[in-house]
Amino acid sequence: MSDRNSTTLPGGTPPTIRVTSESVRIVPINGSRDLRRFIRLPSSFYADDPAWIPPLLIERREQFSPRNPYFAHAHCCFWLAYRGTRPVGRISAQIDELHEARYRDATGFFGLLEAENEADTFRALLSTAETWLRNQGMSRIRGPFNLSINQECGLLVEGYDTPPMIMMGHARPYYADRIAAEGYQRSKDLLAYRVTTDFTPPALMRAAVNKAAGCVRIRPLRRPSMNEELRILKEIFEDAWSANWGFIPFTEEEFRHLGHSLRLLVDDEGVQIAEVDGIPAGMIIALPNLNEAIRDLHGRLLPFGWLKLLWRLKVKRPTTARVALMGIRKYFQRSALGTALAFMLIDAVRGYGIRRGIREVELSWILEDNMRMRDMLAIIGGVPYKRYRIYEKALQ
């Protein structure tokens, strides 16, 4: 993890403790004890929330590890808020060199925000992140990103009554009001769509697929050629998403890191690649909903949590899944063939889901203004059931 006059993990020299009011003080985290508090803090705010699913502690610790390739191109600082000796909030601030190189807009980010329902706590946390970013030369703050746009992003503002899917966030309803009260405006909304796997393909979908069948082949992941497959997936993703709002490419190391996760979690049929006349043109990645399997583990795999998790993933199997990545090369996107490719990929994952006992799939996230994709999902019965919001604010 690189350093720009910031707290680093592990180690580093923290800046002076900032006292923002008589009752709330903000402390930069420094060392393993603070990190444990930072990671475990959200559970205290969601203990009575039936939709909350405690994330695996081992996964959260890995997020902060120097092995996380995100830190090779980002500068970060992390803080805890205290009332007396009791932690009551947390936040991160980060500057992504890849974003700045691409957009040159002096935008920094905040994330990992969790706090009690008190205005002064939110004000103290957000103002601390703003000050740090301003001191680093940033003129705008945007978030939440946990930690990047290629990871968890957005604050849940609709859909509090259902649990989050794998790698998606959850929040209390008061978070949105508290953030808005500090002068933050909506920058972009992201939608999560829910689709049942037993839908009947509509006539438009069948017609598009039949017309393209002669030149298109849909195939699953070839695990023995994993490195080559990852290269193909990365190339399609970067071409398909390059014009999207906020897009930042994965580094080679980040995509290898993602590939390691795919090896452990995803079946070969959960990854489908579309080829047009033998050339890779589109892809889709569906993840079994790990959150369904870990709901009652309280974030722990020891002593017997790992046995429960293994049995639930390999024997009982989740009944839900999430399409986390999908892309069609730009050359095809605004053509009838592009529509057919998208339908064929969705149908391939649907068939896999039915065979695996998956009843429902979330497609997320979808940009609110991506009407082409939204219209396509509506055709197959997709319903937007969660909304996540990205906020931003000028740093005066």
C-alpha cells in the first residue's frame, strides 16, 4: 500500500488525532488492533436488521492486506470515530491513480462508511475524509466506493428489506439522509435487477437468437486454459465497458486476483463466452450467492463454519446467484447481433442455473441510464428491486 502522507496498513505514522466535537473524536487506524475494530464495527449497527449478512472476516482482512493489488495504484487513509472509548463509526478516503490518469478531474473517493444514527458522527467522519482529500490536491469527493468502482460501490437507498447478494452492500435507511445533510448530491444511481430462471423466453428473444445461431457459439469457461481465458475475459470487459461512466480498467494483477476467486467459487458453466465466427465477442460471469451460504456463520469459518460453507456450496447449493460481469464488444453493441449475443449469454446462464437448482438471479449493477440493458431485462421479466447511489461534493 503506497503512502501519500496517509495512514498505511500495516504500520505507518498516523496523523494527529482530530477532535471534531466535544463528544466525537476521529482516530486514524494504525495496526492490527485498530484494523480488527474497523472490520468488526458494522455488526454493532445491524444486529437487529434481519436483512444484514455479516461478511466473512477472513475476506475482509484480505481486503486490507498489502497483497490486495488495488493498493499498488491507490493512496488510502482509514479512520474510526469514538465516543469515549466506544467506536461509533468508520470511513475511508482514497485516491486512485488509475482514475486520475484517465479522467484528470482531481476526484478523490470515500468508502467503507458505517456510523450510528447521529448527525455529528456523520459530519465528523465525512469532514475528516474531505479534509484529507483536499490536502492531497483533490477538488471533488465521490462515493461510497469500497474501495474501487470495480469492487462494492454505492449506498443502498432502496430495497432494505432483502439481503444483499455476494459483493453487494447493505445500509440503514438513515445513511442517505445523513449524507445528504452534509451537502452531498446524487452523482449516479446503480440498479440491481432480479430475474427468475424459469421465465419463458419471449418471442423477440427467440427470434434474435435463431437469427444469430449460424455464426454464434456460446461456450463455458475452459478451466485447463485459465490464463488464456482470463485474458479473453479482461479484453472483452475493457472493450465493452470502456465508455461507461466511471470506468477504470483492472490491472493485470487485479484480474489475476479475480481469476483466483473464480477458480474457487465459480463453476465452468457459470462463465459463458460468446464467439462470433470463432472470435470472442461477449461474456457473462454468474457467481453463486455466497451470502446465502454464510448468513448464520457470523463472519467466522472456525471452528466448524468452513464445513458448513463447503457443504452448502457443494452439496446443498445456493438457490440464488448474481451476474457480476457481463459485456458485449462495442463493435456489436448497437446492432441486432449484439442484442442476440446478450440474450444468448443470459439464456446460457439461465440454463446453468436451472440445472444447479438456482431459482433467482440478480444482475447488478446496471447504470440507471443504461436504457438498452434495462429494456432488455424488462423483456425477460427482470424487475429492479434495489437502488444504490453514488454521491459527490465539491471540496471548497
